[in-house]
Amino acid sequence: MNSTLSPRNNCPNVWNEILENEPNRYSDQWVERYLAGARDRLGRQVPGFNLTIRDCLHMQELCAFETAALEDSKFCGLFTEDEWKGFAYANGD
């Protein structure tokens, strides 16, 4: 089973409990934490644009999808190794 982009399949009992009680609280807190530096670093590269944590997360997701579809993505190089580890953890890998 490929669950790379679906952490709920890795531990259904815990995931279902979290979904019932607090849908995105814990994952949102983690994403805010591990991408704070990326938002600040990348935000300096786009003056006048309010780059959000969610924008950074979507850029990481684009890396995964473009790499699968096109075999490469310039989005991948925007993030540090630790930020990629944070992405993997957020997705249950």
C-alpha cells in the first residue's frame, strides 16, 4: 500500500481519534513549527508577497507531484534536509 501522502492509513486508530476530536490541530502545529524558517527564508525572496506557512507546504507538495509526473521539480531545492524530514514526519513516513 502506498500511503506517502496519506498518513491516516499508517495508524488508523490514532488518526481516527484525532480526526474526531481535533481534526487538524496537531498536524497544523507541526507544519507551523517545521516550516517557520522556510517561510522566513523564502519570504525574503518575494518582497511584497505575504508568503504563508500553507504556501510553503504546498510548494513541498508540488515538489513531490512534479517529481512523480515530470521526474524533476525546482521546488525541491527550496527546502533544507531538516524541512524535508519535517514533511516526511507530517505525512506519516
